[in-house]
Amino acid sequence: MAGAVVGGALLSGFINIVSNKSLREDVVNRVLGKKLGPGLVERLKISLHAAEAVLDDAEYKQLGDERVRDWLNYLRDAVYDADDFLDAVLTKAATKKEVRSFSLSFFRNRHRKMVDNMEEVVARIEFLVRQKDILGLQKSTKDNNLSSSSSSSSWRETTCLMEGNIYGREDEQQALIKTINDKSESQLSVIPIVGMGGVGKTTLAKWAYSVAEGFDLKAWVCISETFDVADITKKTIEEITKNSCTLGSLNLLQNKLQEILSGKKFFFVLDDVWSEDADKWKQFITPFHCGAKGSTILLTTRNQEVASVVQTCPSCTLNELSEESCWLLFAANACFPELNGNPTLEDVGRKIVKRCKGLPLAVETLGRFLRGKDDVKEWNVVLMNDIWELKNSKIIPALLISYFQLPPYLKRCLLYCSLFPKDHYFKKNELVLLWMAEDLLRLPKRGESLEVVGSQCFEELASRLFFKQEWGWHKMHDLLHDLAIFLAGDFYCRIQELGEQEKEKVLTRHLSHLPYRSLDHPISKVFKSDMKSESLRTSLYIDDLLSMKSGASKLKYLRVLSFRGLGSLPDSIGKLIHLRYLNLSRTYVKTLPESLCNLYNLQTLILYKCYMLTMLPNDMHKLVNLRHLDLRGTCLKEMPRGISKLKHLHTLSSFVVGKHKDNGMEELGGLSNLHGSFEIQKLENVVDGRQARSARMLEKNNIDKLLLEWSSGNMMVSNIETLRDILDNLQPHNGLKELKIKGYKGERFPNWVGHYSYNNMTSVILASCKNCCMLASLGQLPSLKSLRIYGFLQLKRIGDEFYKNESYHHSSPIAPFPSLEELVFHYMPCWEEWHVPDPEAFPRLRRLEIEDCPMLKGDMLNGILWRRDCCLREDDEGRSDEMVGGGDALSIRPSQSFNARNNCLPKSLQKLKISRCPKFEFSEQQQHKYDLVELQIHDSCDSLTSLSLDVFPNLKNLKIYNCRNLESVTMSEAPHAALEEVTINDCSKLVSFAGEGLAAPNLTHLQVTCCGNLKAFAGEGLAAPNLTHLNVSSCSKLEALPRDMKGLLPTLQSLEIYGCPNMCWFAEGGLPPNLKELEVGICEQQMRDLSWMSNLHALTHLTINGCKNIKSYPEVGSLPHLPSLTTLEIFGFNNLETLECNELLRLTSLQQLHIHWCPKLENMEGEKLPPSLLLLKMEYCGLLGEHCKNKHQLIWPKISNIPTIQVDLEQIF
């Protein structure tokens, strides 16, 4: 990029790497077959060190001197060339056995040019070193700049920062909330938050998002620099639904979004908007107009012009923070109180804060840098630095200081992130592997691995806020991303705009194409004659890179190569002998060429979700430097031969056992350095315990998650004891954290499964062990939190063996399952008995789920729950503590019988879900009461005929589905203060719901549907002053609504009544006047006279489910005046032929008209539709829909004034 600075200290670290490469001239001469010039290697090292001595000075001076910037560019380019040469020689030296197979004359011819180039590179560097005096570059001292070398050692992870606190924005917070609340009756409010980068716009938006209440939908969408309407619409849909959206066209996307938002009150944040294009904004915002009143879009931008384009409300402009607020933020990040409030430090700190000019990001970054440092000299180095005087940079000086104070290896790692787009989310391990491949990390100390070094580097950058974590992923703040791009210069390049070729960049060594899309022009056009494609080191997600005419021959120095949509990997991949990292994740490759095994330097091979790949190359054992092999999501038939030769293998996601000695368990025994998660698949190919023991699993101390899997197939086995012996000899080390055993066909588990020595084990899954008749002794695992047991087809009884092994002896016995919080049993068709010998068992159980266990006897489960109740302890004041007592959630699914009589449910139980348990019984005695907060009954409790809400005084949420014999839901003790939501569905025998009335002051949602025999519905009144949503539908015998709805339901906003043909709509006193949404399905006579709606002046959405005999609608005088109505939906008029436009003119605020499922509709009568309409949407409306598509001469003049017209999901105007 033009005007970008060059990382001098970055170059310093790179020089260290190059000069540290162990290389003697005799090795070069032997490998290349040509004698180098006298002392060439030594001359290279001397000149590199001479340049390194002045790099810190050059890094500062380049900010104001273009000559110094050019000097740094030329030097870095030459050092790259030198590194390529040394790397090539070292690779040849390491593979000298292969070299000897060729004639000496071959190498003399092949590498003569290479040696000549190296001599030219050394001469270039020596020339540049001589220029340092002319440029006035001097050796750096610790006193004249930030000391980066000492900064690393002082870093340590701390937890004193109070995450989420906002300083100095109280006025803006109050004003923002007031604006949102004041616009609660507006159709759509767009509120921009405007301010410069780093001033806290996103922080304020996150706060508003966290406190916003009363919205049906909430979503956070990050926009960034490219405003692509289709992409952002798709992203919005995915954020709302939490599912991937596969729709392609903008039309389909906007239809889908409109469908989701229709009638909903939403709160969305669009973060970091840059585009000022009013047309794009208008196109994007169209679907949002169909939301309910009070819908809000909060938008952050650095540009006031953007705000003027989008806003419907005054902007919230953020200025710089006050000095005092900045000091509070700085002190929190620097942990100043922990430094005993040193007055000298405070004086220097306040001066530093003053120089940050009120920008929270700068304050926070420098505070984090100085965290834990109590030497005033270190604080003064920051305060007195010359960077503060930088005048003409768009980068905040404080952020430059935060960069310059980093040690060289962290600078290298940070600048590499400029290859990713703004707001790109990445995983820590993904980035560390890339840093390793690019040689960016510091040299490991004795006993350290590269992976540990990389992890420490990442944590150091994160601790200084260069990376922030969100939902398990990491990203860079956009201003810090700008900093990385600014400092990376032309050496790092990202192909940013589709259809546009990047400017020629002679110096580019690292190239990426993100986000993942196909280039609409060949990559060869990017590599123009001046761009040195042969020097490229990085190619991220450029799928046609190897399809260029020159193929891989000009890309021989590539270190990193990633693809996304690749169909096949060409054989030429084998020419890339410098390649360290190859990522083929989610590609469609079916085979890998054998030439891949020539990649001597390859460290990382990622084949994640290569579903079509079934075999690896035969010579994989030649990849002796391979450290990471990711096979997750592949369908390998077996491992290649000789994989035990990969002695450096650090992670191997899975090992698929083959049937031969050279790809069987013996090969696994040679891999002693495995870390992290590991799976062994196809264990049916292991013949006996001796073979299993040869895997030496007990010695693999760095594995923390282990899956042992036998493939599904025939349950019959030849030798049960052999199977147990095999599993016994697969015993892992006792530091394991998670264990899963799947498909084991033995009858019993060996003793190590569940042995108390596994004191770090937190999760166990035993799945599809179809022949097992006894569970392992898992109760003695002291740290076990989650236990899941699935598919034990032969298990009939859980007894003492589940809790303790006979050989278990402990000096101070503890309760079985002392830490267990989650216990799940699924699909155990023969399980009948569950014995608990110890009443103290499961002291911390919070969730119990039993599903598809039809033979489990109810009294057994009663005993479990009764014992859980006995385990409850009290605190010092005698109060029951659910966290102490545990068991606050219980899910029970198909079992033969179970009853909750004698109040045996645990006292601490908060949530109970009963699913497909027809014989579950509740006590019918009134004096037994339950402390449940949430109760769900699904297809269960066949003996339940009457449910009294009095039995559940703390109940907040009640859901009943298909309770076959339930006849009534009653309440005699009024009021029920806890009740908030009630749903009753598909209870065919229900006759009465709260027939004597219901007083529930906190009830907000009530739904009664598909109850065909319901006659009495809160007949004596529904006293629910906070009820906002009421749905009564498909109750064919219901005759009346609750009385006095107008007085008793003052806050009702949404009412749905349909499928109740005998309903009388002339309710006493009329409907609640504040009603905003109404959906009705009524008889023909009621449809012709809607005068009972006349008091609904606040109604905004009306849906009318039609009658089969009406042919023309609405009839003259049938519609009352509804002054606030914005959306009208006409649905299911099977014989409707004519739409009467003139009657709709009475709806003066109408903005949207939806007509669905009127198959005979063909005509419009009257002059035109209301002029206020913004959207006309028709689906399955017969001939009229076709007339609209074809712009029929009689129809089109009546609708042509409407901005948006959609017919059958297609936008025609």
C-alpha cells in the first residue's frame, strides 16, 4: 500500500531467523556442486547483523523520510531472497540421499543460476548496509526507544480487568435508551452511533443490545467496508435463525427476511457501516418495514454521511472521553490499584492518558501494556516516545506505540493477520499453525515445542487486546486491523474486490483471497510481469493458483497453501518442496497424488471434512517433518503404511486401524508425541490384546480426549473375553479428561474404565455397547461432570457395580458421583431396574434425562428421586440452596410407569419435562405441593384427568401437549402470582380451562389450541392485567371469550381467535382497546359486520381467515375505520373472486396488503388501492396473480403506484 511503513523491528526478527540457520560453506558446495565465493556465507551473516543494528532507528525515521522507507523495503526484499536460498540448500542437504542418485553435472547445471543469484543477494545487502551512514541511521539504545526485548518477560496473564464496564458514557447511554423508548410507536427507527475509530461506538452498541428488552427478535450483524445487499441480507437471516441460509438471489433472500420479520418487533445492530450509497441502503432496508411498531435498527459508523443517508432519528454522536473517564479506564486496564496507588506512577499515567486524546481504544491498549509494571522508567518510556509527535498518519500514535513495544516475533505474528479481512473470525490453533509454517515464532527454549511457543505468542497479543474473543472465536478490532495493514506494506496483499485486479506489487510475498468466493477473473491476471510470483510464500484460498500455465514451477518457494473449492490436487504439488502448510478443508478431492509425499518440509496437512477422500497416499511415511494431520470428517478406509515413521506428529485426529502389520496398531505405538483429541476407529480389526497393547496408549500422556470406536455391524462376536482384553490393553494415561467408547461388543468393561485414579476425567460417553449387560464402575470418578449412556440393548439392571468397584478403597470415602451434574440415558429397551445403594449419591446432579427406556419400573425412579431429596442440605440460616442440593432439572422420557406421589420429587427440582411417559402419575391429594418453576407434559400422564394449578404455587411456565384424558385445568386459590406462560395443545377431552375464572397478575402469554371439546374458557373472567398475547384456536365447541376482556386485560396486544365457529364475538364491553395485532377466523355473518372492531384505534396488524361462501370482499360498509392499521392479511377465501378496492380506501394508514390462498381471485373492482400502500404481496391467488405479473391493462393502473409488488415470492415491481 502506498505510504505504508515497513516494520523495521519485524525485519530485525526475520534477520535473526535467517542468520540463525545453521549453514556451512562446505555443505553448500557439496549440495549445489559449485564452490561459493570466498566467505560468502560469513559475509551474509556479517552484513545482516550490521543492518540489524540500525533497524530500530530506521523504523522510527521512515515515518518522516521516504528514503529510509525505501531502504527498509529493499533490505527486506533481499533478506527474503537470502532466506529462500538458505532454505533450499538446507532442504537439499537434509535429503542428500536422494541427491546422490543424480549426476553431479546435473546439479552443477541446475543450481549454477541459484548460486549466482545468492552472490548477487549478498552484494545487495552489503550495498544497503553501506547506505546506512548516508541516511544517518544509528545504532539503537535502550534509552531512546521502547524496549521491546524486556516487554515479553514481564507479560503475564491476569484477571483484574472488569470486563464490560463503560466509563464516561452515562449521558449517551441514557439518551440512547430514551430514543429507543420514545420511538416505540414508530414503524421503524434507525439510530446511527457516529464517531471516529476507537472512540467506543461498538462498545456502546453492545451495551444497548444487552439491555434492550421487549423485542421479539434480536440480532447483531457486522457489516464492515463492503456493503453487498445480498450478502448482508443473508447474514441477517442467519443471525436471526441461527441456521445457514442457502438462498441465492436477492429476491428470495428479501422475501425470506420479510417473512421472518413480518409483524415482529425487532432490535438489530448493524456494526461498522461504511457505504454512503443511498440506493443500496434503500434496497437493503425494504424488508425491514414489515416489522411491528417499535422495531429499531442501531447502526455504528465512522462517517456522518452514512448517518445522514440511513437515519430516521437523530444520530448519537460520540466525542472523545473526558480525561477523568480515560484515567479510570486506563487504571482499570493497568491494574493501577494493585500498584498501591503510587503517586509518581499516577502522575505519569495521567500524562499518558492526556496524550491519548480521549480515545478509549488507545487508553485501553496502553493501559494493558503497562499492566503490572511498577517501574516508573517503563511508564516514562511510553510517555516520552517520539511517536506522539507523528502528524500525518491515520494511525493513532498510541496504537503505534503499542505495536513498537512488542518484541520482534510478536510483530511478525501480528502483521501476518493483515492477510485476513476486517472482522474475520479465526481460531487460535488455526493461526498458530500458520505462524509456525511461516517461521514467525521465536525459537523454542529447551523442552518447548513450537506449538507451545505459538500459543504463548497468541496469548500475549490477546492480553494486550490485539485480539478479542467472541463466542469462542477471535477477531481484531478494526482500528488494530488498520494498523496491521498500515505496517505490513506491500509484502502482504489481499485480493479485496471481486472483478478488480490488484495493483502490481513487486514486493508481495503473502497473498490471500478472503472472504471465500470465486474470483471472476483468472489469478494469472494478478501475477503481472513485474510481480515475482516465484517468490510468493503464502497463498490463502486462491483455488485456481495451480491452474496457471506455469503451474507450480514458478511457485517453488510457497510455504503456505490453502484452498476452499478445489476439485482435485494436481501432481505438480510435489514440486513445492518448501511447503509447510497445506489446507484442503471442505474441498472435493477424492484422491491425493503420490507426489505429495515429496514435500519434505510439510508440517501441517488439514483434510477436515474432505468427505470424498477415502485413502491417503502410500508413501505418507516420507513426510518426516509432519506435525499435524487433521482427518476429521473424512471417510478413510485405513491408514497408509509406515505412519509410525512420523516421529514429530503432534496432533493426529484419528487413526483408522488397518488389517496389515504396517498399518495396524503396531504403527500407532511409534507415535509417542500425540496431543489433544484422538480417535481410534475400526477397532474390530484388532485381533487380540497383544496387538492392542502394541499401541502403547498408556504412554501417550498428552492426549486429553479419547474415542475408542468399533464400527457398527453384526452384534455377534466370536470371543467375548478377547474383546475385553483388547479394551483392557487400550487403557489410556490417568490424566485423560474426556473418554468416549462406541460400538464395544463385549459384555463387561475392564476395571480401568471408571477407575478412581482418573481424577481429571470430566466427561464419559458410552454408546452403542449393544452386548453389555453391566455398566462400568463410574461412580468413583471424582471430577466427572457429564455422563451419557446410549444404546445398551442387553442391559437390564443398574446395581452396586455402577457406583463402586469391589477393589475400591479410599481413606475417606466419598459419595458416588460427587461432581456429576448431567446424567443421560437413551435407548435402553431392556432396562428394568435402577438400584441406588447410597442415599448420598449424585449430590450435585442438575439434569437427569431418560429417553426410550420403556421397561424401566416407576418405583425404581421414585427411589432415585426420593434419595435426591434426602441429600438436600441447608445453609447456616436454614434455607434450602438449590446449588447445594442440585437436581434443578429433570427430563423423563418413555418409561413404563412412574408416579410422583408422596411428594417424592426433589425439593430443589425447578424444571420437569415428561415426554412419552403415559403412566406417569401426579399425586391427586391437594395438600401435596411442588416447587416446580417449569412443567412440561408431552404425550404423557394418561391417568391425569384434572390438573390443579394450586398444587404448583411457584410455577411460571406450564406446557401441556396431548394429555389424552385431561378434562379440566382449575385454580381455586387466587391469585396465582408466579404464573407467566401457559400453553395447552391437542388435549381432545379438555372441557374446561379455568372455568371458574383465573387470577394471574404476572401472566403474559396464554395459548389454548386444538382442544375440540373445550366449552368453558375462564368464563368468570381472566384477571391478567399483564397479559400481552392470547391465542385460542381450533376449539370447535367454544362459545364465548372470557368476560370483561376490556377491563381485565388492559395490556393485551396480540389476539388470535380462529377455528372456533360457535364463538360469539360480541364480547361484553368489547375487546381491549390497546390491541395491536388481531387474527380472526369467523363465520360469514360475522365477516359482513365487523363493527365489534370499531374501538380498536391502536390496531396495526389485522389477519382475516376467510369463509368459503364469500365471493366479493370487503363488502360495502363491512370494514370499520381503523386509523392505525398498517398491515392487512386476507387468507383462505376459497371462493373469493373480486377484491373491492374502494372499501380498502377507508384504511388510510395501510402500508402492506397480503393476500394468500384465494385460488379463484381474478378481479379488482374500484378505482385503485390505498395510496399509502408500500407493499402488495399475493400468493396462490389464481388469475389475479397472473394479471399482476402480466401488467393487465385493467389491473395494473390500480396497483402501479405501489413501490413493491410480489407475486408468488417473485418481486415484479
